[in-house]
Amino acid sequence: MATLTYVYADSTAVVGPLATSAEPHSYDLCVAHASRLTAPLGWELVRLEVDEEEVLAPTTDDLEALADAVREAARPHVPEPSGPGGQGRRGHLRVLRTPTDA
């Protein structure tokens, strides 16, 4: 895996190690596409060395991120009532909450 980043101001395309965060003008590529990539006419292509052993080895951060994503996906999502008086809206129906006696 590698990340392709375009630097439009410098007319440069950089292929390097997989990025750890999303950036504008950056795209993740598989090994086959990263190795065959060419730059547009008039652009410079810079290839930074990618250590395949390091890329393929999962880390504890990867496992924790995966576990967090699974927990978040499994958590039930209940929309909060909005509007005055606890009124909420679901699709075409309007839900009115009854006020509780204090």
C-alpha cells in the first residue's frame, strides 16, 4: 500500500508510505497501482521508499481502531428530540412528547 499525493503548485506527484490521516489531494493505492503509476505530462513524479514489511504488519493501534469502530457501529442510534417542547420529527410523522409532571 502507498499514498499518492498531488502537489499542484509544484506540478509534482509523490508516491510514498501509507498516510495515517486523510489529506486533500491524497489517494491510497495498492502495491500494483503504486508501482505502475505515471505522472501527467510536465509533472515530476517522486517515489519515496515504502517498507512492505512495516506496511503489512498490524499494530496495536490498528486493532484498537478496529475495535472502536465495531463498538460504535453496534451502538444503537436514537435521535434526540428537537424543537420546542421536546417535539421531534421522524420522516413524515411528527412525534410529540408529553410533558412530565414535576
